[in-house]
Amino acid sequence: MNSASTSFYYNGYRQNAYNRQAAVQYALTYALKPNPTYRYFPLVNDTSGDCANFVSQCLYAGGAPMIFSGSSQWFYNKNNTANTKDDTWSISWSVAHSLYWYLKINAEKNNKAVKGFEVQNTSGLNLGDLIFYEDYKGIIFHSAIITSFNKIPLVSHHSYEALNIPYFRPYSYKKTHFLKIVI
């Protein structure tokens, strides 16, 4: 595994714009106590949650640019009121399935945005990379960020709040998707 500050080449991209250390530090800071400046999406009847919102915040802290227009949007807009319920956001910011496809499509189309290249196993992952969880119906329902390694990736996530737990423990799932993050 490479360190958080190591530059490397991936699919022709020089990886130096994504600040893995900043993304991971953000995750470690807010994994167990969500950042109050963002809206928190509670788990309701196992149909929602805050995982993608939290992972998006981590990506943004790591330097991923928000995209407010066009066909592929990814943003969180704080409306500068005391109530985060007045804020707006894109579906790709707040829904795990949409975030996964946003990152994958950006990689496939070489969009000028944060990209997610799928790798087949954990040996290709670094701090700040992402893991998505697919259910038995083929839906990506959860996302997490890698915040440590102890022979295997340890992840942090929301809904439920967790810090540095083994990546295979969050939920019951059919398949994991490992995304290498590149800006």
C-alpha cells in the first residue's frame, strides 16, 4: 500500500491533485460526530442514510471540485442560513448508487472532475479510496472511505457512524466495488 502522499500513475493519470491526507483527516474528524455545517441524512426504514453525503464531504475536503452545471453534477450548496435544511445538493452527492456511477462515468469519459477507477482487489487501494457495497438486487446501497490499513483496508462511514472498521463488516452485501480516486 502506498502512503497518503505518494504520487503515482494510474491509467495514464498522474495522481497529485487528490489530497488523500486531507480527505482521510476529514473522515477521521467527522466519522463519529457528523459535521454540523452539512445536513445529516438519518437512516429511515433502511431506505436512506448519510453515507454518500459523508463520503462526498471527504472527497471535497481532498480537493474534488464541485460541479454545479451540465449533465454530470456533483455539489452541495450551503444557503448560508442557520438551518442546513435550506441547503441544496445533487443526487450524486447524497445517494451511494448515484455517487458510484458519477465517479465511474467521469473516469470512462475523462471528465474534468473527480474520477473513480474500479480495481479488482484491495491491493490496488490507498488511503482515501472508496468502497461501495452492492445488495442482492444489484443496487449500490452504501459507501465508505478507506482511512487506515491493518493488513486489510479499514473504513470509516456514516449510517451507522463508524471509524476504522474492517471493510467487510458494515452491512450484509452481495459484492464490493473498490474505486481508486483520481482528480
